[in-house]
Amino acid sequence: MGNPYVIRVVSKKGGVGKTVVAINLAIALASFGKKVLLDDGDVANASASIHIGLRDSFYSSEEVLYSEQSVSKSVYRYDPGSIDILPGTGYYSLRAPPTEEQIASLGRQLSSADYDFVVVDTSPGFFMPHIAKYYKEALIVSTMDEPAIRSNMGLAKLYGGISVKTNMALNRVTKIDDRAVKDIEREFGKGVIGILPEDPVVPRSIDMHTPAFLLSGGSKFSMAIKELALRYLSA
Ligand SMILES: Nc1ncnc2c1ncn2[C@@H]1O[C@H](COP(=O)(O)OP(=O)(O)O)[C@@H](O)[C@H]1O
Ligand SMILES: [Mg+2]
């Protein structure tokens, strides 16, 4: 039984880059020799599989949630990125939402799976206190615009209220405005763990179904993701 470092990649606001960060962080961690599982936990719009061009996978988190199939039997090996992925299906559109217990059961499995890291992509706005004990930290991804920051500071407070460790990564940063970053850090209560630039390689990587870290390892975005991974490796 493993004791992976489970990172839930979250944001109260959609479209900030959670999926892009989750996939590329998972692959960057694997590039340093870590055993990594990426769980597509975006129940409304499972999209991690689309980003890597996986159309039909035999199993997904749906089997784990509804049929109690084991995580290890449901993962797909994504060789180019040297990671395992538990694909999502966007089951909310197909059937009744899973019960709290079904979600907790998946959380239990992930928290004891045989990996160094489990990176979980999530739906915007989802805050599930009952599974907090199954992850080690919530990584809040936010863009630097006022609506995203306001909404994600609110999310940070919710996590703080249930004593969950949080980190914040800023994404789609066009130019580093030190004062704006300092203001965010002051309100958040600690330094941001990553500053990820706006980079045309990202939309291109999605079009090409090849994560940016693999498509262009030397791009600004990939270098920043690598630094983010190193923060986790040195923690
Ligand atoms: N660093 C970045 N540079 C350029 N475009 C980005 C970056 N991060 C995300 N995007 C774009 O933003 C959009 C939303 O990203 P996505 O990861 O799907 O967000 P979320 O999962 O939070 O909804 C994508 O179309 C992607 O191309
Ligand atoms: Mg997403």
C-alpha cells in the first residue's frame, strides 16, 4: 500500500488552466523519475483525456465510483508522459451523481495507491470537505484578474476553515507585476508556489493532443512547470 502525495488541483473559477497545469505537472514530476497517477476528477467536463488524445479507454473513474472496480485495474498507461491516467467520463451528464460515500471510497483508494504523486484535476467550484482527509494539499490555480483572485481567495478561506494545506499557482501571467503578486501573497498568507506564463504553446499543445511539457520542453510554460515540479520534489 502506498502513501502518495495527493494534490487536488482546484479553482472556484473555470477556464483558469487547472487541466493544463494538472497534466503538465504530472508529466513533469514523472520526468524526474517519480511514479505518478493523474486522476481526471472533473465530473462535469472530463477533459484530461482529450488533452492527451485518448478517445476510447476501456475503463475510467466511473467504474471505480459505481462498480467499485479497483483504481489499479482502471488506469490507462500514457507512455509519452510516463504517467498513469484514470480517465474521466463526465458521468454527471449520464447518470445520477455519485454519493458522498462513493466519492470517499475513490478518495481512499487514491490516497493509498502505489504512487509517489497523485494529481487530481477537478471541476471548477467543487469543494468537498468530506474527502479532505484523502489528499495532502489543494493546489489553487488562478489567473491574476480580479474576478478569479477574489473567487479563489474565497476558496482558500474555505480550505483554511477545514485545515487543509493550500498552495497557489498563478497561470496565464503576461508580465510579472511584482506589486500585484505581493498583494496576492499577502492576502493568501504565503508565497505563491508557481508563476506560469501565458504561452502560445499551450493552446497549440491542446490542438495537437500533446501536453506542452512534451511538445516543447524548452518553452517558457514548460520551464515554469518544471520549476513547480521541483518545488514539490524539494518539499
Ligand atoms: N499558460 C497558458 N498560456 C496560454 N493559454 C493557456 C494557459 N493555460 C491555459 N490556457 C488556455 O486556457 C484554456 C483553459 O484551460 P483549462 O486547463 O482547460 O482550464 P480549466 O481546466 O481551469 O477550465 C485552454 O484553452 C488553454 O489553451
Ligand atoms: Mg479543466
